[in-house]
Amino acid sequence: MTLVFSKYQGLGNDFILIDNRDKAIPILTPEQACLLCNRHFGIGADGVIFLLPGVGDTDYTMRIFNSDGSEPEMCGNGIRCLAQFVADLENRTSSISYRINTLAGIITTNLEKQGLITVDMGRPVLDAEQIPVIGYGNEKVINQPLIVQDKTWTVTCISMGNPHCVTFVKNVDEIPLESIGPFFEHHSAFPKRINAEFIEIIRADQIKMRVWERGAGITLACGTGACASVVAGVLTERINRRSKVDLPGGQLEIYWSEDDQKVYMTGPCQKVFLGEFCGLPLE
Ligand code: ZDR
């Protein structure tokens, strides 16, 4: 059996999109997701995303798998790609909103124009137990010490549906992300592992971010991470509620609204190629 797929990218965070609105394709096993994402033996991607029918009053459901086969609750760049994927399937070019059912709740996307999407990412979760982070009671984890590899880092933890640990540093290029990232991801304070963002302040309305993603390692961008980082920057009184986030793959605009306390993310995404994968034994 061949698997028809589309490949999309959002700021270089790249995803395999599978149209499963008729539920004809069995959901992948972790091993199959790993294989599809493998850049040598598979298609190559940071994650695989299934478009499924909506439930209740939602239009569609998104299920996403990281390149290690694990299933995160949410994905900011991925949901922009999913919204553009649906718009492409429905031949819509602008002003179309979708209510998407995810493991992190209902997320609303709005296609501003072809390739530019704003997402209502919902309210950030700050309670330690809900993120989850252990060792800090049920307090918020803002500017708290965390020992990683014998070094004390000052971290702020936030869930945007998925868990994030944000660390502000002087120079983000000097962070040895490849070596330190796994120790953040697998730290005993984070029972569901963590996405780790390192942030340098550029101006009151602009930050520079590098990310180590749970289940995917270093990626060029992370939408939920950018949202969590702006929330952390506001909570620690470093930046404005409306700020730009410079990622290795490009820029996102994030707004943490004072009115409804929701986080809005605007950024690009693009269809890259279509294909059929033949290397997967699907029962
Ligand atoms: C970070 C991410 N790429 C995004 O854009 O939000 C989401 C991927 C999921 C992430 N690796 C996780 O939470 O496990």
C-alpha cells in the first residue's frame, strides 16, 4: 500500500501532512512515524500530522507525531501547516477560519492570505502541576532555579497545551543546545519531558530564540515555544505583550492579549511537495 502525503513547512519546521478525513488510513505506530520522518530512510520531517474529521462543533481534528514517534498535545507551526493544507484541499485562498480539535483543546486558525495564518493558541497554563513540573509545589514556576548538568539555570515554565521551559540568556548563540538540550528534555522535574527554549532579548518587542524540542531535538522553529517564550518574557517583565520572535527558520509575531488572556500567533507556512511513500508496510 502506498501512502499519499503532502509536505509543508512553517519557518523550516517541516511536516508530513496526511489527509485522513475519511479515516481510511490507520494511525501510524511510533515506529512508522519515526520511519516517515527519517531523512535517510523515509520522507524526512520534524513530525507527521493527520487531518481527521472534527468532533462536536469542530471542523477537523489534528493528530501529530514527533519524529521520535511520541504524540504531543499541540504544535504551533504544525497547525498553521494543517490550516493551509485544509485551505488548499478546499481551494480557499483567504479569510477562512477553522476550529481544530487537538489534544490541547479546540484551536482556531485563520487564513489571513495564502501562506499567512493567525492561530488563537488559547490561554497559557502556569500551574506547575498542570504543565507538568515537579518540585515547585503547585506554584507558578517563574524565574526559578533549575540545576542541569551541574549548572543552575533560571527558568520559567509554561504549557501551551504542551510543556515548555524558557531560559533567558545573554547570548543565545553561545548555548551548546545539542549537548544541553537532552538534559533539559529528560530532567526529573519534567515528568512528561519538556521543550526547552533559550531566549536572548533584542528589544522590548523582539526576542531571539533557539529551541530543543521534545521528541524532535534541534529544529528551526517552534510555534508553541515562541508563544511560551513571549508569555515568559511578559511575566518576568522583559518584553511587551506584542513581540516578534526571531527563530533560526524565520520570524513569528506573537500577541498575548490582555483582554482575553489568549495568545495569538501569526506566521507563514508553505506547501513544499506532494508524494507517495512506498516503504511502509501498512496493514
Ligand atoms: C514545537 C512545535 N514544533 C511547535 O511548533 O509548536 C510542536 C512540536 C511538538 C513538540 N515537539 C512537543 O511538544 O513534543
